[in-house]
Amino acid sequence: MDKATSIPEAVINADLEKNSADFGDETLVREWWKGYGDLQLDSIIESALLNAPSLKSIEARYAQANSVIQSVQSRNLPHLSANGSVLRERFSENHIFPPPLGGGTYTQYQPELTLDYDFDFWNARSSHILAVKNKALAQMATIEASKLALSSAISETYLSWNIDEQKLRLLRIMEQTNRDELKIVEKQYVLGLSDAVAINEKKSVLSQTSQRIEELKRIIEGKKEAICVLGGFLPSYANTLKIPHINDGFRLPIPKEIMLNLLAHRPDVAIAKYTALSKSHTIEQTKAQFYPNISLSGAIGFTSFSWAKLVDHSSYTPSAGIALSLPLFDWGERAANLQNSVSDYNSSVYEYDGVVIKAANEVVTLLKQTKLLEVQRRLHDEEITAKKTNETIERKKLLQGLSNKLPYLAKKKTLLQGEIETLSLKETKLLLQINLIKALGGGYADQEDTNESQ
């Protein structure tokens, strides 16, 4: 057999450590979304994880996988069955039965207990049990992967809605500022200090801001609808949602042993791992077909033409048997089955390697993007500081009578637009956080690794 081997963990870990050396020993908690401090978000996600139809269907498949385990494990014990028959028959006069049986019609009673057991010298059954157990673990990891996808999708939508509400507040201030500018220009027009073009320009700017407000309202309603769809809620649930209140102090913990955490806390890695393990045990099950096996059978029963004598010792018909099976010539069938199992296993190993490499690249890319975003935010903060200074200067000029109100309002709008851009950067940071949470597995704990630690 030419079995594939997975990429050594040390090789990937060496790559990841270069990008995670600055982080501590913290770990993600399972209910990571509670770090945002919004009780409404907690309620939405908890209800979705409990009742979402998409999760219910996967949980049903996991229950099915557990049933298969019980079915396979039952084959390790002898099987006992009870059979009974009542047969009314006329016996031929020209057959092996002499008179008076031949030519007569009789009722035959035959109850029987049968015991069967197949030995498992080559671990065919135990390998099959391990294979289905790993399939069940892969199904459990699939549930966790779906929960992570659902909770992160709801969180992304909810946090984005929170940012939109803050943008809406700033746009309304900007709308009022535009109205103030329009009033000043209209007064100037009456005094002959301005013309109609200036008024139309201010009206155009006011209209653009109002359009942005209406567009943002429409986007917010769409995000409420998306939350209902993701969480499995009816449309009326959107009317009960209140404006989010997200804690800005949320800090994403990044584990230092990032490679070990990837292998232990990413559901998709666990799915690939358990799938490969399952197919590895299937190889052992297939190998057992090359070796001989022994089966035992026994039966205890009674056979009688008379109901009154059914349980007499004379009607007692015990039997016992032993069977040896040894495949000799199958024209390559077993070898083909084994090669098929090995090829299936090799495919799953390569898929596992692909998932691990993808996971490593996602984490590294998101860490780099997070660092670059911090640089961008720092530069943007410097820009906002300069705009605030300009607004302060114009306000002082206005209060001292050195300027009219229009320059001050213009600087105020520039600052408001800068603050809206700040919110966009904040939204990008929040989405990067959630993507990094998904890349790190979202606090999922691999059952196998948890059992080993315990």
C-alpha cells in the first residue's frame, strides 16, 4: 500500500510563528460574541443556535451517525434469534416418507432459538466501529462549523448595522448643517450678496445628504431582514429589534501557540482530520478480507407433529456448527477493494493538508491586514485631528466676529465626513476581527483533543 502522509505540523508552525510572536497566551472563548456587550446580540445568536432550521438538519444527521455506531457495535456480540413455525402439509405417497406418514396430512410444530457469532481475528469489526465513530466526530465538527458560520454571519450583520446607525446620526447632523448653510445663502441672496446658483448648489448638497440618509435607512432594513433569515425568525421579529449598543472595548485574543490552536479549534480542520481517520480505519477493515475467518452457529429447538409432545425430549433438535471461510481466487476483487480504500484515504489526507494550508494562510493574511489597518487608522486619526483644529479655528473666528458662519459650517461638514470615514474604518476593523475569529475556529474545542487533555 502506498499511503499518503500529511504535512508535518512543525513545518506550518514555523511559518505561523513569524506572524504571531507578538501575541499572548489567551484563547478564544466559545461564546466570543458576548465580548461585544450587547444583550440583544446575545439573545439573537443563542436563539438562532437553538432553533435555526439549517442547524436542525445537521444535528439530525449527527443523530443518524450515532445510530450507525450503535448498529455496528452490536455486531461484536452474539446474535440470538427466536423462530417458530406451524406447517400443515400433506406428504407424498411416492417420496421418501413411508406409510402412514406418506399419503397423510399432518401439522408440524417447530419453535427454535438460534445463536450466531462471527469471530473478528483481524479487527475488521473494530476497524469498522472506529471508522463510523470518526464519521460521527466529523459530523459533530460539521455542526460546530455551521454554528460558527451562523454566529459570525449574524455578528457581522449586527455590527455593520450598529455602524450604520452611527453613520445615520452623523448624516442627520450634516443634513441640519446643510439646511443652516442654505438659510444663510438665501438671506445673502435677499441682500444681493449671493446669486441663485449658490442657492441651487446648497439645495443640491442638501438633497444629496438626504438621499444618503434614505439609502442608509434602506440598508439598515435589509440588514434587519438578513438577521431574521439567518436566525430563522419570522419577518415580524425585525420590528422588535432595537438599535444596537456595541462595546467598543472588545479586544480579540490571539493565542500564541497558533498552529496548535488551528488544529484543535477550527471545525473544518477537525472535519478533514476525522474524515481521514475514518478512511484510515476503513483500510484496516478492507485488509481483513484477505484473511480466513471463523463463524459459530447453534440452535436449540423442537420439532413435532403432535402439539402434546412438542416439548418432549424426543422432539428436541439441537444443532451446532462451525464454518471456516478462506477466500482463494477472486480475480483481483479484494486487491481492487483495498486499492480503492487506500486511494480514498490518500485523497482525504491531501484534502486535510489543503484545509490546514488554507487555514494558515487565512490567519496570516488577516493578521497582516489587521496591522496595515492600524497604520491606516493612525494616519486617519492624524487627519481628523487636523480637521478638528480647523473647525475650532473657524468657530473662534465666528465668535470673535472675524468671519461669517459659512466657513465654520464648511469645516464642520468636512469634519463630519471625516468621522463617517472613521466609522467605515471601524467597521472594517470589526469585520476583520470576526473573520479572524472564524479563522481561529471561534472557540471550538476538538473533542479528541479535549478528551486527551482531560
